[in-house]
Amino acid sequence: MVGLFAFFYVVLHALSYVGLDHLFNWPVLWEDIVKRVYITVGMAALLMLTALAITSTDSMVKKMGGSNWRRLHRLAYLAGIAGVVHFFLMIKAGYTEPTIYAVILALLFGVRIVKKWA
């Protein structure tokens, strides 16, 4: 469920960018995605989370097979990193908040590593 909540938040974040900042002007939006690295990274994270949300049901696990599903869902790690990178690149000054998120992500990765070795 945490992953679906993250996906929901990212969709709302992207919709506010697409709707409020660009008024659904797709050509201008595409130029902005290509021009600004932080938006490119954010959109890549959105695409990764979309794939994870679509395949998050039990029926998709059965259709894909457990090992393929687990392999795909390792994208969650990359999406987390992309989210933190997006935040860092977006900020012009005052890196405290994105640093806190980066530390939290690193701690969560550390917990995963320790659990795997234990």
C-alpha cells in the first residue's frame, strides 16, 4: 500500500505540473521535459511508478510469475533514487530538505541490505 500511496502522490504532483503550470499544452510540456533535467528525471520516476502500480495486484503477480514480478518491482529502488535526485535538481538553494529525504532513503536501503544478509 505504501507504494500505491507514493504513486498517488506522484500522480497528483505531475497533474499539478501539467495542469497548473502548462495548462495541458502538450507541445510546450514536451519541450520542458526535454529541456530541464530535473523534469526528465521526475517523469522517468513517474513512468517507473506507473508500471509498478499497474502490476501491484495479486492477479498481475500470477500472470507475470513471481520472479519476473520481483525483478520489475526492483524499479522501486531506482524510482526512489530518481525522486531524491529530482528534488535535489529542482531546488535552487537550501538543500536541507532534500538531504533529509536522501538520508531517509539511504537508511531504508541500509535496512534492506542488513535484512538480506541476516
